[in-house]
Amino acid sequence: MSTALKRKVAPWLLTTVLLAGAWALVEVTLPEGSAQAPFPTAAAIGETASARNLTVTITDVHAARRVEDADGWSAEGTWLVVDLEAATDQTQVATVLGLATLTIDDREFIATDRGTTFYRTRLFTGVARSGSLAFELPDDALSGTATLHLGLTRDVVLDGMIELSVDLDELSVESEVPLDETRWAR
């Protein structure tokens, strides 16, 4: 191959190699926002899950048409109730259950702060507390799969959080579910 021909072909070959490299880089690069994504830990009912400074055992999940707390507050509607025990592992600084959300399809629901629930409960190192979280849902929301997210802060940028997947179709809808009183776990 002559030198003149090499000079004409070399830029085209180099361009092709660079474009192929750029395409490969785009394919292996993480999605936008993933550099600050939380670190999820999968949970299962009855098993202990830990994420950084939070340890949670989800003991039960209920669907109900009415909820009532130990103080007599009650509400009718469509509810998902999560019974759990939680503690911190390392420190008691800023240890409130600040993240308790339920995602169904593209909709996100925050645990209710009405009545006496476990939402925003202060946690202690090595000593578990127990109680219930309650999510008020639209009537059509008790089907498909829901994902429960639990964490110490609402803003879980680069932090650990606990995730539980719930098959809503498998839950029987109870007429009434009492919310467990928030107390020291046994």
C-alpha cells in the first residue's frame, strides 16, 4: 500500500475505531443518576435485613379496609399495613425511620403519620422496637407488585435502604387490621 493511500485511509480507520469505542463506552456506562443511587438490600418477610446503620425484620403484611391504632384512632379506606421490628447497628445519631415508601407501578405512597404508627419512630442501637406502618392507597392499587423502601433518611443518596417486594394479588383483604402499638420488641 502506498504512503499516499495510507494517509487517506488512516483517518477513516481511526474514525471508525473511535466511533466503535464511543459506542462501547455508552453501552457499558451506568444509567443517568446511578452515581448517586442508594444501595438496596432485599428483604423477605420473617428475615432480618441490614443496610448500613439500619436492621429491620418485617414480620407481616396485611391489606385492609379499615385500620385502628391502640389509642382508638381509626380510618376506613384501602390500606396496606406492614408490621416490623427495627434497630440501628452503629450509632444513635439521626436514627429515625425517615424513609417508608411504597411504590406500585409508577406511583409512590408515603406511610401515613395519622394515628400512632412506626413512621418517624426513633430507633436505638442494638435494641429493636416494633410497630406498624400504614399506607393509605387508592381503591385500585391492591393489585400487581409493590416495593416497600425503608431507610433512615428520606434522601437516600449513596446510602443503604431496605427493599421488600410484595405481591399484592396474594394478599387477602381483611375488613379490619389493628396497628401494632410502637414498643420495645420482645
